[in-house]
Amino acid sequence: MTTDIDVRVCEVGLRDGIQGIDQFFPTDKKKAWIRSEAAAGVPEIEVCSFVPPSVSGQFVDCEEVIEDALTLEGLEVSALVPNLRGAQRGFATGVHKLSFVLSISESHNQANVRCSREDSLEQFRQIAELRNSTPENKKVTLGVGLATALGCTIEGQIDPGEIVRIAERVLELGADELSVSDTVGYANPTQVRDVYRLLRRHLGDDVLLSAHFHDTRGLGLANVHAALEEGVRQFDASLAGLGGCPFAPGASGNIVMDDLVFMLEAMGLNTGVDIDALVAVREIVAAGLPEEPLLGAIAKAGVPKGFIPAAA
Amino acid sequence: MTTDIDVRVCEVGLRDGIQGIDQFFPTDKKKAWIRSEAAAGVPEIEVCSFVPPSVSGQFVDCEEVIEDALTLEGLEVSALVPNLRGAQRGFATGVHKLSFVLSISESHNQANVRCSREDSLEQFRQIAELRNSTPENKKVTLGVGLATALGCTIEGQIDPGEIVRIAERVLELGADELSVSDTVGYANPTQVRDVYRLLRRHLGDDVLLSAHFHDTRGLGLANVHAALEEGVRQFDASLAGLGGCPFAPGASGNIVMDDLVFMLEAMGLNTGVDIDALVAVREIVAAGLPEEPLLGAIAKAGVPKGFIPAAA
């Protein structure tokens, strides 16, 4: 189902979507969510974050969740790692991809992972070294999420030159792909086009650049459209838009996976995802997080009459 | 304030936003809404619809609302007219612009205004004749809203050739501007680009083409971005996204004016609108329609730290 896709979507609800939610999402329901969404055709799922239990109680079951996800044929299983210790745990699981996160904003990096960007870069250097140390580890893809690349709640606007600088550093150190992250939902479509163009000019055409957008200010899918126009073909999203910002009550979180898939398919871009099967997975999320509001338009309104998916 | 604007926004909440709401929006609150939004810098407001009271009780106060709005300096006051009788009432008020509506979908035109598209075209011919009949009427701009141009809940997909055909007809008959309307929220960005390109090719560069999008399936602002890329510089929207579809409970209505203005200003496109003053107008809407959900992201999340409006 995931062959010949035009745009690759990655579900991050199980990581970014639930990391700020106090209520524990039960392990069996996490597994059911992953299984159902993989069955709907989603090619990649970030299933957890290797943070210490003291940071979030949501991810005490990383190893068990990954073990189950790795049994699903065709699914790329990824996990977030904030530091070397997390990466060590990650490599031990046999997960397909580890996504290291650091912030373009120095203040946000301090707030998020309690160290300087230079310290984060040093951690990533060691992670890349660890990746190259054994044949098993070498199979693992190393992604880097460039958090707050498009704006920061502490520093405000971000100098695009800093994105280029950090991107070049992590590529030198061994990153396989980069995710430009609008962590706090500050981006607008003009900025998105400008930043991807700048990165392409400096990094060349061969570097895989994906996009991680939040819908906090309503521009999530407009920003996706802008990124598409710059040739971006890989997007993170969260089913039902889980992941609202704790500093903006009622505000939206990650872009809504179901609406993203609808937009792409309506535009004639094959995602490999069955939209009806995807929308049905929302029931598992609702059962696992009964108090959390589920966002998204297509689940309420349904697809247009006569709608034809891209692959049809 | 409205000089040197890059993109012109038109508030349609007082017409499209409330036409499907049973609860009567009090006349004094309509006036307050118009006054406040004009003061915030919105250059055009569609203040009512000249439908018979049997169709909607929401617009029994058209004449009084228009009379008040016409006292506001710099504001273009417009009203919707579904037929010749409505236009006769409209011309009598001295309103600046009348927007005639007909559907590209034959079935939708029958359902919406209870006559064939040919009958609607004949009504528009008579309206244009009436416009040219007196010096006072000649000052009135005649717009035409091409409803269901991008999809129809009855007929599904719409042949773009039909948009061109009807557009050419109404231009021949005397329309000054055309609004491409995604009445039911079916459009996607690729379609939007294709349709505006097609219209430009057939109608030439001199015809004013605006956009009227709904956010029913979450793609409203992505479609705005696509239209911007095709050179569209005039957009309808509804404060707080009023105007949800009665056939899709909980679904969004018109694109949210406050979010639209935020997007445009963030992109460096001057709208002439003060975003804070605009968001404050939501309180008047809330007071007038206490039972109606108010949508929109920017009102919840606030503008980004360090946000600079386009005109600054």
C-alpha cells in the first residue's frame, strides 16, 4: 500500500500528541492505535519518546510499544530521543529510526532539554558515533528535528541563517534527514517557502527535508501547501490534532492527520492511506483519552460527494 | 486606513454567517458589529440579504442596517440579492454594491433560489438593466457570486467549463466583479489554482475575481494561499467563522476573518485591518448570538511574540 506514494505522512500523535497530557494513554490502546493506523496505510509512526519517566510518565512503556510495532509489516517505526541516554535505549530496541531533537532557539533548547545547543550538538555527535559502532545500529535512520525553526515563544522570530547553520552541523555529524519544525505554530506560508528555499540553496537537493507543523494559529494546512510548492514530500501530523499547547488553552496542536490526508488526496497526491479507515482510528484515541478534545474537520463533515482518492 | 492595501477582505458574517441561524441577531447589535469592524479597518461588509422574510427572518431589518452602515466613512456597504425583487429593494437603499448569487450547479440553483440557472441569468439581465436606468443606480457596483463553483452537495464535482460559461454570460450582461464560491467547502488548493488559471485565460486579466471559501473540510486557508498564488486579492470571510453548514453539525462555516487577516498580515500583505481591534469585535457577536460557537485560532492563541503587521 505504501509503494508509489507521492507524499509520505508520519503519525506523531503517540509522541508529540500525548507528551503534554497528564492522563496515561494505556499501553494496549497505544498498540491498537498503531496497528489500526498502520493498517489504514500510514507508512511511518513515531511511537514514543525516550525521555526519563521524571519528564513524562506517558512513555514508561516505550520498549513494549516498539516491540509490538516492529511486528507490523511495512511500517517504519520511529522514536524521539532528546539525548544520548535516550538513544542508547532506542538502539537497544531495534527501532527503524531515531529522531533527535534540538531547538534553533538557544533559550528554547535550554527550556526543552536543559542544555545549550552546543551541548545538544555534542550529544548528537555521540549518538551518530553510536549508530556507526555496530552493524545493527547502522541500519537505524537518524533524523533531526529542528525545533522552533519558524518561531519561538521565548525569542520570537528566528534568524533563518541559524537554521542553515545548525542544519549544516547536524548533517556533517551524520544526520540522514531533517525536519523543519514549527513547534509553537508561529509560521506563515511565505516564511515556509522562504525557509525551504534557503535550506535547499545551502544544503543541496539530496538532503531529505520534512515538515513538522502545528496548527496553533490556524495556518497549519496553508503552511503544508506552501511546503508542497517547495517540493517537500514528507509531513508529520497527529490524528485528531492531539497535542494542544499547554500555554494556549483550547488552542490546536499538531496539524490534524485526517485533514492532511484528505487535502493531499484531494489534490491528487497519493499518500497510500485509506481516509475512511484513518478516521475510524479516532475511536481508539477517544477511548484512550476520554477527556481530550478531538479536532479535525473531515471527521465531522465527511469527504465531498463524488470524492476520488488519488490512487483510484 | 484602507489605502495602499495589498489584499481586500470582505466581512460576510452578517449575511452568510447568520442566514442559517434561527436566533434573530438584534438590529442594534448588527449595527454595533458593523461599526466596530469598520473601525478595525475592514474595508467592505456585506450587511444583509434581500430575501423575503418567509425565507429567513434574519434580514427583516435590511433597510435600517444599511442606512446606519452608509454613515460610516470609507466603508463599502454591500448586500446580497437573490432576484430582481431583492435588487429593487437594494437599489432603493443607496447601498454601494449588490451581489447577485447564482449557482454553477443547476440542482443547487433550483434548491437555493427555486429557479433554473437560465431564469437566474434572466433575472440578472433585468437587474443590470435596472442598474443602468438611473444615475443613482449607475453608482452601484454589481457583483455576482458563482455559488457551488468548486463543488456541490447535490451534483458532486463541477465541470470547470461550466464556471467559464456562466462567468462569461454574467460579464456580458454587466457584472463588475465575480466571486468564485466554494459554497459547501469542497475545494482543494490544486483545484483552486486550476480554476482561477482557467478563468484568467478565458476572461482576461481585467476582470476582478474574488474568492468566497468555506472551511467545512479544514482547507479554507490553504485554499486562500492557493488563490493568492494565482493573484487573487479579494476574499470573503466571516468573523469567528460563523456560518456552519446545517447538514454537517459542528462543521465550520465561512473561513474565519480573524485568522485570514492574521495569515495575510503575517505574510506581509497589508489588509488595512488592526488584528487586535478585529478580535475584540467577537465580543459583540458573542453577545448577539450567545448560543453560537465562535471559531478561530488566533483569538485563542494570540499573535506570535514579536509579530509585526504588514503595514508596520
